[in-house]
Amino acid sequence: MSGIHLLFVCSRNKWRSLTAETIFQGVGGHEVRSAGTEENARIKVTAGHIGWADLIFAMEKKHIRRLQDKFGYELAGKRLICLHIPDEFEYMNEDLIGMLQSSVSLHIDQDD
């Protein structure tokens, strides 16, 4: 499963999903992008992001609901995984990195 496209989604794309993009970029040959569901997100998730992604990780259930409400058609056949990581971490926080690495590694092959 090397070289897949991973999309990480949170609310504003400033802390959680951006941290995930930073730490997983290039790992195992994967391409990684991140986006947010809110209007004021740094990068707002689009149908193009959904179409590009092989695997979509949302930080919370509310993000999955927002994606399903807005991109139901584009999500058909996509793997959408909730990481259950609350919005209480800053960018590149050590605890956040640990949670991301342990939860995401269950779903991707991290062998270089």
C-alpha cells in the first residue's frame, strides 16, 4: 500500500491536520494534504481534495458529518476514518504527534 494519497481534515487546518500533513509527508512514499471544514480554514476542503485522496482522516466525528453533508457524492467508495483527536493541541505538539502516529499507523503502511 505504498505511495497512497492521505488527506487529513480538521476545522481550521491550523493545528491538527497541518501537524499530520507535516509528520506524514513522504513517509512510506505517501503524498499528504490537509484541509479544514470551516469557512475561515487556512485551506478549505474541496471536492478536489476528496477526489485526490485514497484515504481520508478526520479529527472528530463532526468533521466526518460535515464532509458527508457537503461531499456525499465524492465520498462514495472512499475510506473515511475518524481519529477522535480533540481540538486541544497546538501545531506540532508532542502529545498530538504521538496520538497521530499511533492512530494513523493502524491504517497505513509506514515502511520506507
